[in-house]
Amino acid sequence: MTPPEPPELTLHVLDEATRSLVRLAAIVTAGSEPQVRAALAGVHRAIPSEWVEELLLQTYLFAGFPRALNATREWRRLEPAASGVSADAGDVTAWRADGEATCSVVYGATYERLRHNIRQLHPLLDDWMIVEGYGKVLSRRGLDLARRELCIVAACAAAGQDRQLHSHLHGARNAGASDQTIDTAVESLGDLLGADRSRSVALLWARVRGK
């Protein structure tokens, strides 16, 4: 499969709403329940509710169901009704096709190598990554791929998952975020990550950007 051309830049600069969403991704991933509660209250009405819903849905991929459930429980205190809900149970065939397309955008020229490497770990992990992760979740329309990737960068930075952080820094670029946007997103996490971790993340981004 030949990866598609990357999309045109969709995020030239980091707007304030996206900055708040990126910071929320890091807090939901690694913060305490009081921190998550305060962060959600802080963004309520400040950024589109659908963005928050989509971030919370994708959180289970990167921080697990417990954090996704607990954060969504706090969000429901502020927004009692879920947005972007469909009665359709979904189509696995469509999810697989969407997942292959989305994953190929994120990984670009390394897509085939990624698939090979994950299949070597376990064929089911490869299938679940495509169908469940990139298809059912990350191909949803409620949040564009560039913003999703910036949120994944924040989650991986907060969780200390540098292999995935490296991949998704590339992924944010491939999905249409400018280097300036990623610079600002990484800088926005400084107070949440602490000095040492912020330095490590900045150095990793510098290596990615320098390639």
C-alpha cells in the first residue's frame, strides 16, 4: 500500500482553544482526580464540547479505561448529555478501511514498517490497532486528525511513553500541524510536566524536527 500524500497544513498556529485541549489531554492522562476536575471546569464553555467528548473517548487508547471513565464522569457533571452519539453499532469493515487510511497518514513513509513490526509483536495487536484505534476511534469526525495527534503527543509526553511520543510528533506533522504549532504545543505543557521531563520532550521534538 502506498501512503497517501500528507494533508495540507491545517494548523499553522496553535489557537487558544487547541492549546487548552492539548493541556487537558496531558492532565486527563496523568493528573489527579482534583486536577482533572479543575481542568474540565476550566475549559467548559471555552472550547467546543464536542472536542472534549472526542478527547475523552480517545483517552482510553492512551491512558486506559479507568482514566477515560473517571474523566468522563467529571465531564458529565458539566455536560449531562453526550454529543456525537450515533445509534449505529458500527461496521468493522468500514473501521478497518478508515483505520488503514488514518494510520497511513499518521505514519507516512514508515506505515508499512509499522504494520510489519506490530504484526511481529502479535497479529491481534496489529488488527486491534487498526480497527479499534485508528478506525473506530481516531477516524471519528468530531475532531480533526491534526488536533487528535497533538492531544496524543500531550498524552504520551505526560505518560513518559517516548517511543510513541516520537511516532506521534511525526504524526502531528503528517496530519497537518506546522512545526510552529507543535513547538507551541510542547511548550504549553511545561508547567504540567516539570523541568526535567519538559527538557526531555523538547530534545526529542528537536531531533524529530531536525530530520
